Amino acid sequence: MVERKSWIDRLEQAWKRRSVVWLSGVRRAGKTVLSQSLRDIEYFDCELPRVRRMIEDPEAFLKDNRGRRIVLDEIHRLERPSEILKIAADHFPNTKILATGSSTLGASAKFRDTLAGRKEELWLTPMTTADLEDFGGKNLQHRLLHGGLPAFFLEKQLPEKDFQEWMDAYWAKDIQELFRLERRQSFQKFAELLMAQSGGIFEATKFARPCEVSRTTIANYLAVLEATYIAHVIRPYSTHRPTEIISAPKVYGFDTGFVCYHRGWHELRSEDLGLLWEHLVLNEMHAHMQSREIRYWRDKRGHEVDFILAQTKQSSLAIECKWSASDFDAGNLQAFRKPYPDGDNLVVANDVERSFTRSYGGLSVRFVSLADLIAEVTRKPPARAK
């Protein structure tokens, strides 16, 4: 069993803040293996009928396990999953509970409202660069092509069949549990097209015709994919200036492996690496910041900055992603800093080992590694984005 040290540490820290921790993440992100790798754990798989019978009386179950460290895996299989967590938080504070389950449960308003202030949440993203060493140190391009779901990553050959089987299971076991969607073919077609066009500006009308649904339905599909963490909607950073893009979001697929699969990439060319690196940087920020408060900036002349983090009302951190530092052109950051002069400018590149700073016509830009970027963004958590 692989021990994902950075995630284990985060779970242990979360338990210091709350007795109940909710571990969310997409299907096959590794929640079960991660929870089983914790020390001194009593593990209960709620998919098993005998376990569900044990928990029919939550109070009696918690009394029997008082003071222990408990994993309730696949807790969404319980009839009332939030009930046992509420009772545990309110009446058994010395019992540590880690609950895992479908991302659709986390999207439920009833689940969120019932446990507000009672639980610590941890979002298990696809594999980060810190995970690579734990999984045997395979190279970064292998991670980009195979993606960050551990089972897919560990395959020597590209597991093409598994990508489609995952999408089928997502529809059958996740979507149908919470959302009233009827047109499976249209929904899956949309998800496939979205992965193939991942990282681009989103326009609903472009998807409506090939999916044979209305623009409104496409918007609903996107909301479902976002709620279940399959798509990341990056909205514009703007103060509604007439020269800015103020409404059209960029949409990223949740995992580089699925992006490659739906683009038909069986091996990576040098021109593919920049886009996938951008996806990896986003995944890394999500994992370490545990936040989706990330924006991008674009003006109507085509200048674009990959990611913007609002640090204060006046200051923002501008981030450009480049596979190689030599690919950087300062024009986009210069255009952004004319209306928004306050804040730092970072270029995160795969080939930067030690950070350095360069000046471009008075604009100071720091080139950093991915590890340096994470140190920066976790030291300065973003304010509510504009």
C-alpha cells in the first residue's frame, strides 16, 4: 500500500482542528487507500450491508467505538449519512471520524447545512508532484499523459479502456444519485467535448448543436460537472472595464489523463506540454490551497494571464505557466499591470530549479519552480476574487 505522506499529514492536521473530517474527491482519486493507510484506524466500508446494519443505530455504534479513530468509507451509501457525523461532532468529540464518499454528497445543500461548523473538509485532488516520489518517482510526462488517478498512473501502458469505463461509472453511480439528468448520451458527449477543449474560453452555444440540447441545458451540464469537481470553471478577474472580458469563463478538465484521452493523444509532443503543465499547476494550487478562488484575466485585444489570485482589494498575484522559462513573453503581464499595477508577477516553469528575477521595461517578474509557487500561494491565501 502506497503511503501518500503529504496527504496523511494534512489529514492528521485536520483532525487536530475538528473531530470529524470529510474527505472528498472524484471517483478513484485514492480516498479508500489513503484512509486505510492511516495509523490506528478502525475501517468500515459502508457499501457492505453488514456495516450499514451496524450503523442503523448511530448512537450505539459511536458508543461502541468511543475514543477511536474511525473511517466511514463510502458514507453516502448510508440512508442518512449526515446524521452519524452530526451526532459524533456534537456528542463524541473524542472520537475521530474520517468520512469519505461521492463528490455528489458534498454538492448536496442538505449535507453542507447540517454539518456547517462541525467538520473539516479536505479535497483529495488528482496526484500532486509530492505524490510522485511516493508512487515510485515516475517522470512528470508519465503523470501528464496517464493522469493523476493512482490506478491509471500506475499502469505501464496507457489504460484507454479505463477512461471510458470511469465516465460510465461516473454517470451511473454519481450523477444519477443526485441530479435529475435524463439524456445520458448528450451529457457524456458534452463531458467529452469539454475535456477535448479543456483550458479554453467556454461558450455554451458551441456545445449545444453537437450535443443536441439547448444552451440552457449546456449551462446546467456545466454546473453539474463543476459541482462534482469534474470541471473547474475559472472566471474572469475584472473590475468591469470596457476593454476586459468580464463574463466568459475558462474551463479545465479535472485531470490531464482525461484531457489527453479525449484529445486522442497516445504520446506527448513538445507542443502539448505547455497546456498540460498549465493544468498541472492548477491542480497543484487546488490541492495545496484547498480553494477554487482562482481567476484568469483577458482583454479584448487578446492579452491573457493564466491565473490571478486576489490578495487584497488592490493587490493581486499574477501567474503565467510555461513549460520552459524561455517561452515567456512579457506582453500579457505588461498589459495586465497597466490597469492593476499592484502585486507580484510570477512565471512558473518546469525547467526552473532556483528562482530568479528579471525586469521587462520596469516590470519585475520572478521565475519560480512549482514548489516555489506553492510556497508563495500557501503563505498568502487569496482574498475573495473580483
